[in-house]
Amino acid sequence: MAVRVVEHNVVVFRRLWRGYIMVSFFTPLFFLASMGLGLGSLVNRGSGGVGGVPYIDYLAPGLLAATTMQAAAFECMYPILAKILWDRIYDAMLATRLSVRDVIAGEVAWVALRMLMVATIFWVVMAAFGVAHTFESLLVIPAAALNGLAFATPIMAFTATQRNDNAFSTIFRFVITPLYLLGGAFFPISSLPGALQAVAWATPLAHGVELCRGLVLGDLVPAQAVLHLTVLLAYAIAGVVFVRPLLTKRLLK
Amino acid sequence: MSVRTLRIPTRSVRMIERNAMAFRRNWMVIFSGFVEPVLYLLGIGFGIGSLVRTIPIGDGHTVSYAVFVAPALMASSAMNGAIYESTFNLFYKLRYARTFEAVISTPVGVEDATLGEVMWAIGRGSLYSVGFVIVMLALGLVASPWAILAVPASILVGFAFAALGAALTTFVRQWQDLDIIQLALQPMFLFSATFFPVTVYPPALRLLVEWTPLYRGIDLVRGLTTGGVGPGLLGDVAYLAVMGLIGVTIAALRLRSRLLK
């Protein structure tokens, strides 16, 4: 039955897809041109790239992970709260044969699909910049989507507890944006102060970035890949475990 | 009086007062906008800066990358604060809250309200640039005593973009149109010599970038905080002042003919 929930999202998406696709295409295009090429030329001159690769090759896969994090966070804040509270779509859904479990499964599947879309468009832009040259680099698409899910389900659980949207901009400003800029996408985590390094590694993003980067640059160590995948899956599953009782309590009072 | 002629605004301060009262419970939203440019400074200025090391500026001497980036972020935060206020919030007031209709039924006129809105937007942008320059001082990123003028320079940047935003907002018919403004701001933020000097560009592209307003603002603020002060900065000042005056005039004229039918 969860597929019906996905269908609902598809119908809504069909009205808005142009705007979404534009953002998913132009944002990586602008960032890779500005930071990757422009600023990258200074990095390459200053220290010969990062870890032996040109800066844009280093940046692009990290930025992909940071982008799915950002997109997933957004998807699981305002649209979900709208369906709980403002438009009461979930109440409408639960009046049919759908259960809370179907709703959650459908929403998670939808976010996964959206992240696959975002990552695919990003991969195309990356390839246009000559960064993703290998066939294996296509694996970065599901990896980045999983990174998105590791943020999506815990945030969904948080959203299930909210009475208004005030906390969302705070989370963006104090969690998502700091991770985006300092969490390993733009420069190595090892150049952060010691305490912050530990914080960075405790978040899913550091693992998502490393996984994506390893897949695109083709230097992924299997043991580390397993560690990164485990952390990402653990966050995604923990989120689902939390969201079930919280959303049930919220919707079936 | 004809709908086409503008009155000299004398009661703009009432509009500012109104906005300040409306924001009394919401000041955290304004305040937290200050965090983002600081994060950019830490991430890009110091994080990537350690990979870039030094950067040559104008007259042959070099500065650290963080010194180079900081003034650009200061100008950008003035722009962002001002234009967000004069697009999204102004549109909401015009279209949904109908604040303008309420305001002009008092002795406060359309011109007062328009200039008041622009000044309020400048105020929000200036708050960010003043906060930012304090961070720059604390981190030792100010390289010249001219930097004292960086605050009025940022206010000028805020004025130019607040006025531009207000003028554009009078043409906006739905929220989606505002996304187009946002979509234009992002490349401007990324390509206006914010993160790398214009010398990186091929000549034709460089000329194009040098004619964009944020480039002018960044050139001005950077000249002042790094001490690269020359007559070129007066050109920046003139550009931004003219842009602001044109913007605020267009906004007042259009709002006048729209509200006083």
C-alpha cells in the first residue's frame, strides 16, 4: 500500500518538477564552476590540489554528498510538516486503508527516489566537468542517496514532534549549513581542530563524503567502505525506528 | 496631485518603527542570518584558505586567503540581508498582509513607506556587516585603517540591493517569481570575485563580471579592508549610489500608481 503514498508525491511533483530540476542542475553547475574551477585554480597553485588530485576532483563527490544531505533535510521538514499539520494529507490518507506504517514506508521510498534524482543530475554535471570518468563512478548515485536517507529519517522523526516550523531554520543554520561547509566536502576534516574532527566523524556526512569520494576517485578501501556504509545505514534505520512511534502518536490520538 | 509625481518622504521613520515592532518576537530570525557568512569565513576562508595560502592583490603585495575572502563575505552579507528583506518580506506585506494599504490610510504616504522599507532592509543588511566586521577584527583579518569605512561602504551596498529588490518586487506576481531572483543571486554570490580574483577569468568574462553590482560592492569593501585604496573605489561608490537611487525611485513610482488608483 505504501506505493500509493509514493504515487501521491509523484502527482504533486509533476506540477513542480521544472523548478526542482532547475535547482538540482544549476546549483552544482555554479558551485563546481566557482569553487571547483575558479577557487580550485588557486588551490592547485597553492598546494598542488588535495591528496594528489586536482581540487575539483576532490570537491565534486564531497559536494554531491553535502547536496543530498541538504535536499533530504529540506524534504523531511516543511513538506512533511505540511502533510501532518497544515494540509492534513496524512489524516486523509489514514481515513483510507493506509496505515501509519504505509505512510512512513511510502515517504521514505519517495525521499530515496528524490535523492536518486538529485544525485543523478549531479553526476551528469560532474561528468560534464570531466570528474566522474569511470563506469564505477555511477555507484556514487546510490551512495549519495543513502547519505541523504541517513539524514532524512532522523529528521522525519524530529518533524513528527513539531507544532510549527520555527525549529527548521535553526536546524538549517546550526546543523546543516555548518556540516555543508565544514563537514569534509570542501577541505579535509583533518584540518579541523581536534574536538571538531570527532564531532564531524560522528555525523553521517563525513562517512557519506568519504564513500562518495572513494567511489569517484576509485581509491576506496573495502574495509573503510564497509564502515561508512554501516554508519549511514545505522542512522537511516535508527531514524525509521524513532519515526514509527512518534508519527503514530501524532496521527492516531 | 498626479499619481506620477513623488512627494519628498518625511515620515519614513514610522515605517521602520512599525517593522521593528512587528519583529519584536521574531528577532532570532534576523539574528541567526549572521551565522551563515561566519561559517563561510571559517570553512572557505580558513579551511580552503590553508590549501590556497596567499593571494596577490592589486599593487603587487600578497595577503592570506582569509584576508582576501572576508571583505567579500562582508559585502555579500549586506546584500543578502537587504535583498531578502526587500523581496520576500516586502512581497508578503504587499500581497498578503496588505500592510501598505493600512499604512497609507494614515498620514504616512507611499513614498514614506517605500523609503522606510528600503531603510529597514538596509538596517538588516548593516546589522550583518557590522557583526561581521567585528568577527574580522577579532580574527585579525583587517589589514588597513581604511577598514573603518568598510561599514558605511556595506551600508551603501545594502542600499543598492535593498532598492533593487524593492523595485523588482513591484513586478513580482507570485512566489515563484521570487525564486528567479534567488536563482540570479546565487551565481552573483559565487562569481563576483568573492572567492577568487577576476584575473582567473578570460578577458571578456572578466569585463562582464566587473559590471555586476555585487562585484562593485566587493571591490569597494575589499579595497578598504586590505588597504588597496585608489580612485577606482569612487567609481564603485558612484555605481552603487546610482543603482540605489534608480531602484528606490522606480519602486516608489510603481507602488504609487498601484496603490493610489
